[in-house]
Amino acid sequence: MTECSFPFKEICKRDGRVVPFDASKITQAIFKAAKAVGGEDYSLAEGLTGEVVSFLQGQQFAGLIPTVEEIQDAVEKILIEKGHARTAKAYILYRAKRTRIREAKSELMDVVKDILLFEGSRFDDQGDRYSPAEKMYRIALAASQKYYFDNLLPAEIAAAHQSGSYYIHCPGYYSKTLDSLQVDLLPVIKKGFGFYKKIPPGDILTVLFYIALLLQKNQQDLYGEQALPCFDYALGELMRIFKIKPRGAELRSSLHTFLAYLGALSASAGGHALQCSLQFGLDHTVEGREVIKVLLEEIIARKNTGQAWPKFIFMLKKGANLFKGDPNYHLYRQALQASLTGGSPFFSFWEETGQAGASMVNGPCYFSNGMKLFGNRHNPAGGKRRGNVASLTINLPRLALNTREEDLFFVELDRLLRLGLRQLLHRFEVLTSLKCKDLPFLMGKRLYRGSESLSPWESIGESLKNGLLTLNFTGLPEAVRVFTGEQQEEEPAAVLVAKIMEHLSRRVQSFAKEYDLNIELCNLKNCSSLQRFVEKDRKEFGFVAGVTDKNFYSSNFILFQEDAGLDGKIALEGKIHQHCSAGHASRAILLPGVDAGGAEKMVLQFVEAGIGFLSLSTLQGAG
């Protein structure tokens, strides 16, 4: 085909650019489609190109420049008319795939534009503007997430996330690593931290410095939180083997430096603060009590500073600190006062149903969002050296707004739970393809249970079986309001809550049994990503009083001290805890001016109700 036989020399690309016309590109596209169905005749593709050009000549563009789309339409028409249906189908499919890729690139570019141009005026959690490194990190995550949704996840699973039916947590890390870990600190210290040849010298600051480095190195293999369970016990045990024991001033200065250093450490090239929590409160040795005391003093001294800071969890246990006469009771009272004035520490209760005999070695461990690790289908119980592999959160209000009828709600809830399970199993299967060498610190240094004998090239699949796959839910109060109305009565609402929780628990337990994995029900504190639920639902269903007229759906029934039906709410929260085998985060807001004594009375109610994890604040400090 010569240039003179073609009425125009240029074509218009999709982005508006005008480029020279090249008939050979039509030939190449036709030949690729033919090869996809077994064709090998390039000359036939050239002949069909001539037919396409002849057709375009007859379209009388009258001096206008044809577009790429018009030329591709002509190719499809000629292929079909000339009896090349299979080649036409392959060409159409290829064209559709290229369209999806272009759209994906366009969407990603919009995200990149937003990060580069608009988020420069936004601030991170510490009140600082996003740095260039943070922006690049966020762009990389966005690109990774886009790739997984377009190429890795089954279409139905991806669509449910994108529609707001559920939320897949941290999808940018989908095939790369797992969520969190409870670090068994004492054995690591005694072995010299694994990445140092010698056990640290006998000064406490050096040991704490090594702990911080261990957390930073391990954070490169995780995207979520690292927790230090029984931190007071581990540090106290170490202090007892020192030849020269650190005195009070030295311990205070060292812990102060350690906590500040943890807050300053970044977990990634993007500058994210290290996600870390410390659990303490039970060690009643002289050294352990001194560690607890100093930690509480640091919490009180730094309240409301806005600085990056580890999360703290004060562990409560009968016989250790819960009642007068217990060796650490005075420290518990101090922790209550710290929590009332600054919102920290959180409280976890050691003796829940079935856990009364648990020891510090194999007891339950919590993360700062309320997630709990205890039971294990594949190893002895206990939380240490385990973590959450992946999470999914179900949007209960959306389900209620879509169904508007209880029986249909439970039918659709089953469907959504099964789809959510498929997603978790899919992610678990993808992660089992990772080798020990892919997580060189977490698995290579034997920090995760079951990794002790792995060679660098072995799959981490068997080790991952010790972790959790958590099905979470949010918006239980709002979902109930959809059915009971704005003027909901306590008793019908409580009955429906119990019915939903029993249904969720029963289904999740059946999944765990069916697949022999630690699939567990969980209800945690909201993360910022879940704001998308309300935004999507408000756009689709409008403002629904008590449901979509807020920024976040409720993660729990907040326990206000002045509520007339507080006793009933506490009992209801206790039932929710009993159904959530992987934890439920309760929140209590007390009246202004309440002291530690008043808070203690309420906490005892929570303990008796079986509430396992609690945050306290006073009304003026509640956000």
C-alpha cells in the first residue's frame, strides 16, 4: 500500500497526539491475533491490511484525520466480513485487554498526581508534611495495589473490596509479607540477638538499643505491628543476671532514651514510624516492678505531646495486680490514673474464659488494636512468636442497607463471609509461595514460630499455619439501627446483636475446622482506611440517621459512664468478646473528674463481664 493511495498521511492517537500513519502496524496487529489462534500466514495479514485501508478510503473523511479507534473498528469489521471470526475474536479480546491496561494506568496516574500535587499540603500522624521519600513510598504502594487488583485477585473478590462490601487490609503488600508479630524477647536477648556475635555487655542502655535495632530490622519483613509481650518480665530477668545491676536513675534514663529512640525510628524508606507496642504489669519481682514504675512515669510525663510513641498495654491479672493486697496493685492504680489523663495505657485482662491457667510462657498476647493471640490449631497455645497473617473487615451497615430485612441479611451475610474466606485463603496460598530467604529476618532469624528448621529455599507455608487469618467486622451498632430504627429499644437491639454475633462466630469456627487453619473472628479499633465505607455508603444510600451521618462506623458500643443502661451494655460487650476469639476492642468513657478509685470500680465490672481489652478516657478527652 503506497502513501499516494491513502487519502491521509496521519492519524490521531487517544491522547490527542497526531502521528504519521504506518500501515505495517495494522498488519502486525492482525498477525498477532492470527497467531493467537494458530495462524502463521503473514502475507494473509498484509492482504487483510489492504482491505482495511480500502474500506477506510471509502469512508470519505473529507480531509479529517482518522482516530486509532476508527481504524481498529475497521479492522474488526473486515476480519469478520472476510470469514476470519476466530482471528477477529482474538483481536477484540486483545483490544479490550489493552483498554483495561490503559484505564488502569490512567487511574494510577490520578493517584500519583494526587500524592505529588495535593498531599504536599497534608500532614502525617506526627503533624509533619509528607516528605519526598514518603510520597515515593506511597506511590509504590499504590502501584503495587493496582497491579494486584488488576492481575492477581479473582474478579469477584476484587469487586467486593472496590464496592465497599468489605475491606482487604494493606493490599499493597498482598503477595509480599504478613501483618504482625508478638516478639518473644527474652530468648532473643539471651542468644545475643542473632545478628550480633556476642551477648550485649552488662549495661541496660546497650541492651535496649539492640532491642530497638531488632525491631527496626524485623519491621522490614512486616507491614504491621510488632508487640513485646511481658516486657517487664524480660527486662527484669535480664537485669537479674547483670553482674552490676542498673540503679534507678540509670534505668530511668535508659528507658527514656529507648522510648524516644523507638519513636524516632522509621520502619521504611518512606519514613513511617515504627509500629510497636509494649505489654507489662504482671512481673512482681523487684526489678520487674521498677521497670513498670518507670514506664508509667514516662507515659504520664509524655501525655498529649503529639510525639511518635510506642503503644502501651497494661496487663491485669487476679493475684498479680487487680485487687488490694496483690503485689502490683499500686502500679495498677497508677496505670489507671495515667489512662484517665492521657488515654494510655490500654488494659488487657489475663484471665478470660478458658485461660485461667495460662502462664507467662504460653499465655494470651494482645496487639494495641485489640487483636488477641492464644489458641492455635497447629502448636501449643500462646501468643508469642506468632502474629496475624492477613485481615479482612466486613461492612455490616452496607449489608443491612442493601437487604433491609433480617432473614435476607443473614442469607447475604453468609454469602459475604464465604467470599471473604475465599479472599483470605487466596492470600494465604499466595504467601505460602514465599521462601524463608524472602523474609530474611523474620523467618531467617527464627523469630516466627515454626521457622526454626527452615532452609533459605524452603516455603514458609508450614510456619504460617501458626498465624491468624482474621475476619473482622465493623458497624455492628449501625447495622442494628437499620433494622430497629432511630428510636431503638434496648432489648430488641440486644437480641439482634446476640443473633448476629452467634451467627458470625458459628460460621467462622466452621471455616477454621473445614480448612484446619487459625481462621478467627475479630473486632478491632477502626483504622483510617475504613472511612471509605461510610463515604461509599453515603453516596449510594444518602444520609441515613444514625448510620451514614458520621465519619466512621462504630467498632463497638461505647460505654459511657452516665448511660442509664450501662450494665446492659457492659454485659453485651462481654458477649461480643466471648464470640471474638481473636479479640474485641472495647472503649469506656468516664465522667470528668473521676479518679482512679472510681475507674477501678468500673473496670471490675468489665472484668466480671469477660471483657478482654479496654481503653479508658474521660469525657473531655474523648475523641
